[in-house]
Amino acid sequence: MPDPNFDQGQLVIITATGFRPKWLVSIVNKPILWRNDTKQPQSVVFDAVGNTVRTIPPGGSYTYTPTTPISIAYHDGLHHAWHGVVQVSTTTPQ
């Protein structure tokens, strides 16, 4: 069974227990979507990248398109134990 904490692609789902997957591998110039599947607003706080904070309403989403290879650590502004990482590469991992 695949590890639910790791995935390749462009989607991070915010659940009642945190981010799924917690570690995402993506590629440059592809939009990454954070979707809030909870019943309350959640916020995605990038630890770097200008410390960007985005509040996402229930059922809503936020999209970020990285233009360079980068590792983006982030956490939820309300639940500091919820955290994740997006690793952006120039090519799709094999």
C-alpha cells in the first residue's frame, strides 16, 4: 500500500487531521492546489517564500505555481502541528 504521506503531483488536501500528502514532489511551472476538505477555514503558511499566508474557506482552494526548483516547507496557521513540504524539481521524478 502506498505511503499516504508522500505523493507526486499537484494536489494537497487539507483534512480534519492535517495535510495529505505531507510530502509532495512536483515540477516547475505546474500549479499546486491546496484544497480545504474541512468544515472550518484553514490557513497555509509558507515557512519561507516571503512567509505567505493564505486562508482557505471550507470547500475552497488555493493555487501556487512555482517558477523555479525549490523546497517549500509550510504549516497550518491554526494547527501548528500540521505541516508539509513541497519539493519542486525541473523534471518529473522516476
